[in-house]
Amino acid sequence: MGTRPTIRDLANAAGVSVSTVNRVINQPESVRKPTRDRVLHAAETIGFYGLGSIENAIKKSRETHRLGVLLQQADRVFYSNLGKALEEAARVYHDAGIDLQLEYLSDLSPETVAARIRSLGTQCDSMAVVAAEHPRVSEAIDFVQDRGTPVTAMIAPLSAKSDVGFVGWNNWKVGRTAAWGFHKMCKGPSEIGILVGNPRYRNQELNEIGFRSYFREYGSGFKLLEPRLTLESLAIAKEITLELLHENPNLGGLFVSGGGITGAIEAIREFNPGPDFVTIGYELFAATREGLIDGALTMAICHPIDAFARQTISNLVAAKKQHSDAGAITTYLNFEIYTSQNV
């Protein structure tokens, strides 16, 4: 029967002194993180009997970041999935402890959003928010940042007197990519309908700008109809899509630039415009996956949810740590494209 590894064995395995191992166990904050990690890895490798004590000591020594995130309605699948991914990204974050306060807002009025930004901003070190552009929201962001809590916009860029961070797509490129899809997949020039959820979400506005810029450059013969407003509602999106299909016999496609993709898919199934009709929208979840499979949706442009969550947590920590004069942190994510052939 072999003897248990000793502290000296652990020190030799980690390439450090016995005194360093003792400090990792008893005063981990006095040892640099790479050295702590090396000792922990060596303890795991040799089966050191005090592994649990080392893990607990290192965990207690880690810096903790209080991060706040404001998402939109929890009953929307995309935000529910994103919330779960953020919680997991916070749980497995290695460089520090993360105390994540995650909230979902059912009332998206500017006054309510601004009030929650102000409230959460006083309780955390760094915060992220999904919101529509509005003077009340901008005032709330300035209030929070003036108190020393950096704000990062998610999905939709936000503006204020102070710099606001951002993590999400390059929405101009997303719009051009959607336009490219119509240009390549539509059977000849045709009319294309456009659904916008809320023009105050700057991501949707930038999507449309990129979409139109592509057609000005390449899409001669296509006619882009004026955007129709869905107010992010499934029912309104379905009603408008049916109207577009009934009133425009030359309609060859539908671009869902904002909320309501589920309603648009339902309308297309109901009207059945034929296999050549092209529909492009956003995000992959049960309804859009089924739409891709049965042909009601042609292409979905999607956030990489897990990578998005990890990047958001990293950006919030970095924003907390950096000096206020360094400027806001902006990160553009690569987007994913799904069709019936890769779901």
C-alpha cells in the first residue's frame, strides 16, 4: 500500500518551495494566481490528500465581482436562454468570483427601464442592459456611470453623454448578410417586405440600413417595401405578414428585422406562398428551428448564445477593472447562419 503524498511531494510536483505550498493553503492571497493554479493542478495530479483544503482556500482568496444584467421578458425564449447562459458563464468564470444579479423586465417602458438601471447600478460594480434608445434611458446610464459603475449595452447599442460599452453583432453587416441571402435565393427580382419591431432599438435600425445599402449596391430590380412596425408582438407580426402577402402579389420575400418572427412564420404557413418564397429572421429556438425544417423560414441569423454570455461576463469584469478614462469596451461577435440543412 503506497504512502500518501506529502507537502514536500506536492512542492516538488509543482516546482515550488514547501513554504509556498503552505502559503497557498494558509495565505493564498499572498501568492500569485499562476503559482496558486500550478499548485492546485499538481495536487490534483498526485492525489494530494489536502486537495479540498487548497481548493477552498483559493476560492476564498479570489476577488469577487458584483455584476448586474437587465434582460427583457423572461417568457421570450431568446432571453430565457440567454439568461441561463449568463448564469452558467458566471458560475464557471475562473479568474474571479462572480456575484451575478440577473433581472428580467416585463414592463419595457422607458421610465421603468431607466428606474431599474438606476437601482441596479447602485448595487453592482458593472452592469449590462438590453434596452431601446430613449432620453430617459440615456439619463439613467449617465447617472450610473457618474457614480462609477460602467454600463455595457447588449444586442442594441445605446448612447449617452458618457461612453457606453457594447457587446453584440455588427448590425450593419448582419443587415447586408440578410440582403445577400435574398439576392442569391429569390427567383428573380421581386418585392421584399420588412418587419421592424421597434425603431428605437438601434440594432434593428442598423440592420435595415445595412440591408438597404446592399440592395443599392447590388440588388437592381428588387423593390424594398416600407418597413411595417410589429411592436415586438407575435400577433401583430402575424397580422401584418398576412396583409403583406394578400396585398402584394409580387412579394418574393420577407425580412423580419425585429421581434415577431414566430408570428411571421405562422402567417407564412397559413398563407403558403410557395417554395420559392424567402423568409429571413433571427435566432434559433424551437419555433424557428421548426420553421427552417418545414420551409416557412429560409435562413436564421443567430447570436452564438454561449459565446455571447461568456464575452458579456468578461467585458463587464474588464470594464470594472479598467480606469474610467480608458473608454468603453466594444466587442463585435461573429454571428451564426442556419438553414434547413444545418439545424
